[in-house]
Amino acid sequence: MSNKIKIKSADDKDIPVYIYEPSIERIGAIVLIQEIFGVNDHIKDVAKKFSNEGFVTWVPDIYFRIEDDVNLGYSTDEIKKGKSLKEKLGWDLPTMDILSCIANLKVSYNVATIGFCYGGSLSWRAACTAYGLDASVCFYGSQIASFLDKNPRCSTLVHLAEEDPTINKEDQKKIIEFSKNKEPAIIIHNYKNADHGFFCDQRKNFNKENRDLAFKRTIEFLKDSL
């Protein structure tokens, strides 16, 4: 079950946040970061999955500065709109809003960020920027290779898909090479026969076997890190 609140950003804006409270013992907290499609049905389903595992899960609506309540599907036109919204919003403002969520949650919990696609890259940026973040999980963040100028400040788990055209082989190699011998540790999992968006059961690229394995690995990582 979720409710929606607003918290203050660093520039005094009201960030809408969906909150999913676990019904079992709480392990820690997650800031779950959307794809380019907004806080859509898939992201809400993912939030429920993590809250069911014992994590207080906050989902900030990071598009609120340019459009309210974005909830896109995966058609060609919706992908085009999502890309347009991402380009318009950029990186700095959503990163700032994610850090505001982390700061609020850190009062009571150890905190991780988890992001998918656009959110995967934002989760990486948060890990490189935030103080007090305990862990970061990045699912197929297509811009991570562009943000290798800083090291994550917390343990970081990256899920890549071998057949992902948005993160080509060269960029995947850069991320893998960058991750070696880092402290805190950067853990990379690369999934065979998997494409971009393999975690999403509403997309044609959905791969249940890899989704289940990635989820299992993520839960284990979070329990170890939080």
C-alpha cells in the first residue's frame, strides 16, 4: 500500500514522493528512481516488490518540475516523449531531488538508491555525490560510461545486459574496467541473452529468468549493505 507526500528540495520546491511501507520487519530504505517513462505502473509494481521484502521505498516523481504525473507506456510515441522529457530535465536537478530523499530517509534508516535506465544512471550519480548513502544499485544505466570521472562513495551494484544497444560493448567494457579494485566495491553482473529493459514485464525485452536472478542478487546485496 502506498501514499503520496511532498518533501522539500534543496531549492525549496515540493517534490512529490510515493511511499511504500513494508508490512514486515524493516531492513532499511530505498529511493527508487524511474526510467524515462515517469512513475508508471511498472515502477510502482517494482516499489511494491521491494517493500514486500522489508524496505521502506520512496519513489520521487522527478519529472514534477516540467510535467505532473507522467505515466508512460512503451509504445514508440511514448518512448519519444520520455526521451524528450529526460533531455529537458537533464541530470543536475533530479540528482539534487534524489539527494533530498536520501537525507530525509537517513534520519531513520540506512539508505540505498535503485534506478532503472535513466534512473540507473541517476543512481550512479547519487552514489558519486551523496554523503551518507549506504548502497547504490544501477540497472542498465545507459549514461554510466559518461560519468566515470568520479568514484562511487558507497558499495555499488551494476546490472548490465549483454545485448543492450543503448550501452554498447565498448561502454560496457569501460564500466567493467573502471569497477576493478575499487573501494568501496563496485560489483558488475552482465546478463547473457538479455537486452535493455529485461527487468520490466511490460516490455518486449522482458526476460523472466534474468529478472528473477537480478532481483535475488539485489536483495542479497541490500541485506549485506544496509
